Amino acid sequence: MAGQTKKAMDTTVNGVDVDRLKSTVQAMEAVPELAKFTFRVTNRWMKGGLNRTTIGSFRGAGAENHRDAFVIDNAEPSLVVGEDEAPNPVEYLLHALVGCLTTTFVYHAAMQGVRLRAVESQVEGRLDMRSFLGVREDLHGGFEAVHVRFRVKADCSEDELALLMDVARRRSPLANFVLRAVPTSVVCEAM
Amino acid sequence: MAGQTKKAMDTTVNGVDVDRLKSTVQAMEAVPELAKFTFRVTNRWMKGGLNRTTIGSFRGAGAENHRDAFVIDNAEPSLVVGEDEAPNPVEYLLHALVGCLTTTFVYHAAMQGVRLRAVESQVEGRLDMRSFLGVREDLHGGFEAVHVRFRVKADCSEDELALLMDVARRRSPLANFVLRAVPTSVVCEAM
């Protein structure tokens, strides 16, 4: 038992089990199919701007991975004719974006042996509600621009820090999602 | 009081106060500046793949709008070397996407007087984890594809339903976010 504890302490950097992470990487190098993940959610409208998402199992590493479901709500603030019971979808997107950049940054720092003391970020996104509400046909409804600002305390030089953040920006699924258009299908059928 | 209740019932469709929504639209038509919204979140890394977001005030309708903060976590499942304390960022994005499409659909249905009985959706996104983990330089880390499927029970024809879903896809901020690349800056400074 003492030996196991010592081993766990030795291979954990930034709370990431680096041995296990590197084993995962090696497995995916050997069998690319293990790297194909499918995440999915279901959603049910409640009323007005309130709807409820259930997040359960996902496919990854060649198998279906079951876990207890998470249930989270989208809502709209009063100014957008809602009751503000939960964050709105645009805020969830910003949450996902900074969270994904952070995790990608932390994991790659761990694999490179860089110890982190603090990672804080703020992000803001501007949008023009006239598209969402149908006032203007010529505006698209998405963000006009997104600005992310990180502050990091780490045992490395500022140059190494900049390189690590560049890795995060290139590797983060959410950052890539923001930077690129994704082929998306939306199908609707009557019940 | 009885009069107020009657009025509220008359102008509410699908839980949306249509009178208030149309007043909002008219105000934005008259003063476009009112339509400029800025949403923002802050995030703090906890450990490993766990980080915590705080969502507070936002700017909209020409003013700062204060409200009680929401606090939500990102985490990673065990297969991605996490402890599964919360959904991961990719799942939050899917949650935001279907929620935004749903709300846009519901609001425009309300403005057109279409009464909805049920709106359910499922979405899945596929990605290759080899980019996120640095195994492959030539893959981007975002979704390869996203598929959204809606089932709707509404007091309208199937053609009207298809037109309404098309409005949702064109008007939803998140759908536009998925379909387009957004100018994004990521700045990082050492503490």
C-alpha cells in the first residue's frame, strides 16, 4: 500500500496521472480507433427559454462508457424574456471554451513536467441580438468576436508558458470548434 | 388582479410573453445599440481536468445587468484521466447547441402564434482525441461532425414546422457559432 501511494505521488503532476495519460497516448498511437470518441446529449423543452439536458454515456476507446447522468438547464435572463433559472446557451459556450483551453493546457503542461500553481481565465463574447430575434436578415446570429485572457502561475519561463498556451489553442477541441466551421446537420420531424 | 391575469394568459404563448418579446424587438429596431450584448465568464483551475466557472453580470440593452452568479464545473471522465465530477467541455458545447436551437425555435414559434406541445432533441458530436492529446499534428482537435435531431409536437403543419426549424438554424447564436469561424484571441500572461 505504501508503495502504491508513493508511485501515485511520483507520477501525478498538476493532479494529472501522467503515467496513465502517456499510456493512453501510446494506446491511441498503436490503435487509432481507440481515439474516436462520440459524445451526445438529449434535451427536452420545459417552457419559454427553459430547457433541460441529460448527459449520459459516451462512446470512446472502442466501447460504450456508462456513467451516472448529469442533468443541466439552459435558461434566459429577464432581459431576454426569461426567468434566469440557469445560464443561457451562449454563457455555457464560453464556459466550455475556457474550460477546454484550461484542461488542454494543464494536461500538456503535466506531460512536459511543468508544475502549475494557478490558472485563471476570463472570456467575453459580443453578439448582436437583432439576428436572434429576427430584426435583421443580414446579420448572422453568432458571436462577433471572442476574447480570452489567461493568467498563469507556473514553474517555467514566460517563453515556455507562451509555447504551452499555443499548444492548448491548437489542441483544444473547443478552441478548434470556435476557429473552424463544423459540418452540422439539423433534422426535425413531427411527433 | 383578475384583469392582469387574463392579460398575461392572452399574451403568453409557449411560456413566452409575446407582447414583451415584440416590445423588445421594436426597441432594438429603433435603437440598434440596445441589441449589443456582451456575455462573459471567469474560470479557475482546481486540479487535473477539473475547473470552475463563475457566470455573473452581462452587458445588454445599454446597461450592465447584475444577477446572482451561477457556478458550474468542467471535468473529464476516467477514460480521459479525470474523475468525472461534471460534464466535460465538449458535452457542455452540445448542451448549449441544442438548448440554443430549442429556445430560438420556441421564441419564433411564439411570435408566429404557433403553440408547441413538446420539443425533444438529441445531438452527437464525433471527435478524434489524437489531436487533443498531441498524438497527431495533422488533425484538428474540434468535432469532425455534429448531428442534431429534433422531434416536435406542434399545432402547425409539417411544412410550417420545417420553416420554423430553418429559422431556428439561421437565427440561433450557437448554430451560427458552429457553422462559422469566429475571430478569437487568446492572451496569456504570467502571474
